[in-house]
Amino acid sequence: MIYQGKQKIWSDYQKEIPDDHWFYVRSCIRQSFFPASEAHFVKIVRDLLGKDLYENPHHTTCGGIAYHSDTIPQETAMTIVARQFALMTEAGYKNLVTSCITSFGNYTEILETWREFPELEARIREHLWKACRREFDKPEYVAHASDVIYKLRNEIAERAKFRLVNHETGEPLRIVEHIGCHYSKMFPHKGVGGAEYPCVLSGMAESWGGKVIDYPERRHCCGFGFRQYMVKANRGYSVSNTHKKFESMEPFQPDVIITNCPGCPYFLDRWQYVIAEQTGKTYGKNGYGIPVLTYEELAGLVLGYDPWDLGLQIHQVAIEPLLDKMGVSYDPSKKYLGLDEKEIMKPGLPTVLKCC
Amino acid sequence: MKESVVIIGGGIAGMETAASLLELGYSPILVEQSDHLGGHVASWYRLFPDMTPASEVVASLKSRLDGVTVFLETGIQFINRLRDGYNVMLSNGVSIVAKAVVMATGFKLFEAAKKEEYGYGIYDRVITNRDLEKWFSGIPDERIPSAPWNIGFVHCVGSRDVKAGNTQCSKVCCMTAIKQAIEMKEKFPDAEVYCFYMDLRLFGKKYEDFYISAQKDYGIHFLRGRVSEVSETIDGRLLVKAEDTLSGRPVKINMDLLVLMSGMLCNPAAASIASMVKAGADDSGFLRSRDNVTGVVESERKGLFFAGACTGAKTVPETIAEARSAALSVHNYLRRPR
């Protein structure tokens, strides 16, 4: 591996990311899967680093999932997106930051389509006016939230309480980075580092002390793939994609996987349980899996937030081996306590995958 | 006094044009930007289909240049069109007035790193056709393992590729790949050698025989399909993914060396020089001939001629034949009453 070769490619795919004044739009499914991730994005960017990040409670789905599942036409998704732009314009913002990768891809694709076909943009403006009497300016910048954390990675590193280093051996942790397909595979120049060797997540991991693994199936889909999962009959295909990735990364003995997509952490995490049940195989050490984190969760750990406040207990794969390696202290007895340490139910344990 | 003719470019096209014009009684002035003559062929080892040493071809052309004025490490500052000819100002301060100028500016190889998915410049064991020729010539290359098991050749890298910005066929890569595959098989008889191709364009004399021999005598595997991506395994080998369109199946092969057949693009210097005299270029970037059937070596400007790969990808014999044609066209032009 010639690291300088990657740096040369990265230099061709630098993206201008404003460092302040953002209109933040949340993700439909991340709020269900990893709600603490978005909460901690706001905490880190707005509360800790003092940036101007605005949210509007009237924001809705962007229509991306429906569009990619072929249940609505693109014009419908465009009109939904036009309304989000109207909310941003009314709030006085010009920089849009999305939590969801599919939203990011959806916004980017729509803006590029309008650039190519201005008559379509004019028609959507008319639809929006007829539907809700709103008008909008297009955003000057569209970024994914991982772009913002990438931009702020060195500020986070300066405040780090823990590094991505094995605190006993001093060795950097081995990080698998996995970007969502809709981040840069559609428009490589819209993602930091392009599509083949993206550096949005690897840049974070390296800034925080980790060592990124380049394994053969690094570019392969996580297994979500919309139709692979949403059509029930295809779910075996979804698992087989994930299985392929784990078989490929296994020899590199990764300590953690980080992702920037709503679907990827969910499927890379949950399918480890399914693969373990189906095949008896686990990919971490001593019967554990490989922890899969969002980039906000990883940033939160580096900054010293409590793992249970970060929501790491709702992952299928146990996070404790990673916490032990990083030297993060945690109270196992509080893992499944709810708000104000209220007793809530504990999940059942799988038969193969070791979870605690 | 003999008539001067300026030839821009000291590759095989420029050398042959100069030698032919000398034999026709002119005073050729050969201008070359680099510090040596021979162009790309000078860095090649052997040439298909007879495995002719490239150095012999260059030496043979050089031996006929006695009497030609040669300027090495010299660029073109500007060219002015005169009423009946051109004023060529060289970077060494020499100014030449000539009734005819021959552009023999050649080509440049596609930068293989632009096809990011193949990993040139990223993975240790990915090289180009030019890198391999240099290694054949005896220049050490640490990327080439001492005992490779599997060796792959990827055809059409930066050729016939809309995304790479070059839709043209580079014409010589199919045969070069077969030649290099045979040479590697000769060096490493136990290795399996694979060629990933779109189409095999084997149009020239003996080319088909060469291809059949590669299969029958050397056991080289030809897979019809493009490589989709290359990655590195934990032991530093390459995992190559491709589609075998004949069997209709995706394939994954571990390789110890992958050779990218970089295609031919027009030398960017050619377009800037040509623009000084308002000579045009085709959409492909190659210089535009007066007529692609009957006037390939002539430009749309009087007294400006083309030789070799500045108008499109060409083999070595085609280039030499075209250079002779350009010399003859210059001769006919200069002796025509004005």
C-alpha cells in the first residue's frame, strides 16, 4: 500500500465545508436506530464546539427511501425537498447539513438534476407554491453530518479524553471504515476523498489515533441495499452481502467498524447475530462480534461521553471489548437502565454471539 | 541552398521524416523537447509481432540522420504564419524560416492513476505497460515479484472509455498486452497469465497468429470482460474482480502482478503548438487532418504537415510509413509552382 498515492487522490476530492451556520435535518431511521447519535452530533457541534446549528421541528422525511424503493416518482421527492429548502430559507440559513446518507444523496441528486434541467426546477417551484405557498433558495452548500465532523476532527482531537489506541499496548486500534453508498458513489466529487478511497471516516479515525484497514471488500455494500432488505424474499441476499464483507475483513482483525449511513451500522451490527446463529461463526475475539459504531458515537467515546448515554447498549454486538481496549470506564450494572436510572427490560441473549 | 524543413518532435515519426527529407535533398531541422531521440519507442524493449528490439529500430533511424540539424532539449516558443511559410522561434533563441513544418509530436500515455478503481499508485503490485517494458529493459522494479503465481493484463485502460474522457481505441494495446503476456510467460513459465479484454483488435500482419500462439503455445487465459475493481489482500497480493461475459459470471482472482495497458492520448503540447498556426484538433484531442482518407498527413493549413501519432493512435510500422508519406507530401508541396 502506497499511502502517498491515496493522499494524492484525496487532494483531488477536497470538498468545501463551511465550519459554521448550519441548517440541520435529521434522519427518519437513525432517530429510531441510533437516536443518541444525532443528539450527540448536536451536543458536540453546538454545545461543545459552539457552532451555530439550527433545527426546525417542521422538517419531514426527504422522500429518499420511498424514491429509492420506487414507491414515489422523483418529482414527488423533489417537491418534498423543495419544502425543506423553503424551511431553511425561511430560517435564514444557506448551509444544509443532513444526518442521513440517503437524504444527502437525494438532495445532491436533485440539485444536480435541476442544474441540468432548469425547467424541471421551475416546475417543482410551481408545485411547491400550489401545495403550500412556499418559496425557497437553493442551499449554497450541502454537506453530510460526517463532513462536518470530519471538518471538526482536529478540534475534537484537541479535546479528546481517549484515543483510538489500545491503552495497554499503545498500538493504534484497527479501524474498518464503511461509507454509505449514497455518500459519494453517485457523485464522487461531493464526498471527501471521492468514491474509491473516501477519507471522510478514515480522516476522523486517523486524527483520533486509529489505523485504518483497507480490506478487499471495503467498497462492497453493507447488505442493506434497499430492495435487498425491504423485499422480504431478498433478505438472504442482504445477509450474504454482509457475510462477504466480514469474511474479507476477518484476517485483518478489526477492533471496530465506523459508518456514516443509517443502514450500514444497523445491518453490519444485526447481521452479525444472524450469521452467528446460522453458521456458528463470530468475527471478534472470544465469541464477541466486531463493534459497529456511527461516527458520532465514536466521536462521543473519544470526547469521554458515557457509553450508555451514547446509546451503545442498543447495539446488538457488545461494545465492552472496545471500551476495554480504549480504557473507557463504564458501569456494567447501568447498561440497560433507562432515563434517571429507571429499571427497564433487558434484552434476551443470543445463543452464539457473546454479548456481555 | 537546400530548402529547410522544420520537424517538431524527435520520436520515430520525426526521425523517419527527417531522414526521408534528407534523402530527398532537403535540409531538415529536427526539434526535440527531451534530451534524447526515439520518443516512446526508445523506452520500449521489444516490438510485436517479431519481437524486434526497439533499440535496433531507434539506432537504425538515428544512423540516417547524419546531415540533419538536431536540437535536443528545445521547445517551440512560437510559430508565426508567413505569406509563404512559417517563422519558428525555438526556446534556445534560434529562429527558423521554413516553407514547410511537420508536426511529429506523438502521443502521451493515459495516466493510469485516473482509473482509481485499478489502484495504480496505491497498491504495490499494479504497474503499467510502460513500467513493464522498462523492467524488460533491465531497469529494476520492486513492484514486480520474483516468482509470481498469477499475472493479469487489463486492456483498454483509458481507451474506449467515456468516463476517462477518451472514446478512441488506442489500437496497439491488444497486441502489446499479448506480447507482454508471452514475455512474462517466458520469464515465469509456472505463472498463470490472464488478459482481461473488451474486444481483441488484431488487425495487422501476423497479429492473429501471435494471439493463437499465446493461447496454444503459452496457455495464456483470455477473459472477455472489464475489471471492476482491484484491492489488496492481507498478504500484499491483489484481489481482482471482473466479469467474464462469455460465461456470464463474475470472477475474482488473486494476482501477484497487474499490468494496466495505458492507452494513447494526443500529446498536449501538440494542441498548443497547432493552435499557434490555427490548425485544429478533433474531438479526441488528436490533430485534425485535411482529410482522413486521402490527406491524413496534411493539415488544413498550407505547408503544415503531420506525421505519426499526433493524428491518432498508430503502430510503429504505420508511423514509419506515415512519416515517409509526410516527407513525400512535403517534397511535392515544395516543388509545386507557387
